[in-house]
Amino acid sequence: MTEYDKLKRSLQHLEQQYANYVSMNERKYLSDLDKDAISESVVRRFKPCYDTLWKHLKKYLEEEVGLVAPDSPKPIFRLAYENNIIDEVENWFEYTQARIDTAHDYSEEKFMSTLEKTGDFIRDAIELYKVMTKESW
């Protein structure tokens, strides 16, 4: 049986840092440099959270659903969609692209696009976590 502790911790850390990001403009004492660091931290936490999630989903598909899952995120999300584990496969493809975009290209446009998708990613990742673990959040 798959252990989900690493995924849970990663998702909790991302969720906490994203909340920090969302509320940062309310804290007038933060400098622009502080705000940049908070924003960068969100993207840095998104990457391992995304990676951990799709790898746990692969194990879930293999161990719980009985499928042979490939070693690549997009086909795994497609399988999850086809087996009614996730609702919106296109959202997951967007998160996959955000992960790819932030791997080697540090442009402001791709960075901001990832930040904008992070809230939705967290929501969808928590829902997927609940499906895989049968736990509440």
C-alpha cells in the first residue's frame, strides 16, 4: 500500500506558502525583495509537489486500479481521467505545462503564469489526495 506522507507534507507546505503569497500585500512592512522571495518560494514548492503528486498517482493507478501506468505525467493524468479519478484532465495538462515551463525557463511571463495556476492546482491536488487516500483534508 502506498504511503502518502510525503505528498501530504509537500501539499501542506505549498498550501501554506501560497496563503502567505496571497496575503503578502496586506503586510505593508514587507519590502519588494521580501515579496519576490515569497513569490519565488511558491513556484519552488510547486515543482516538487507536482512531481510527488503525479508519481503517487502512478502508484495509485497501478496498485489500487490495477493499470499499467507509463512513466510520464500527461499519460498518467489521461488514465486518471479515463478511470473517473479526476474530472478535468485539461487542468492537469496545464499544471504539467507550468511544471515544464518553470524547469528551465525563468521568464517573468512563465513564472507569473505558474503563480496564477497554483491556487487551482492546490484545490485540485487536495481533491485528488482525498480520492487516493480516502482521507479528509
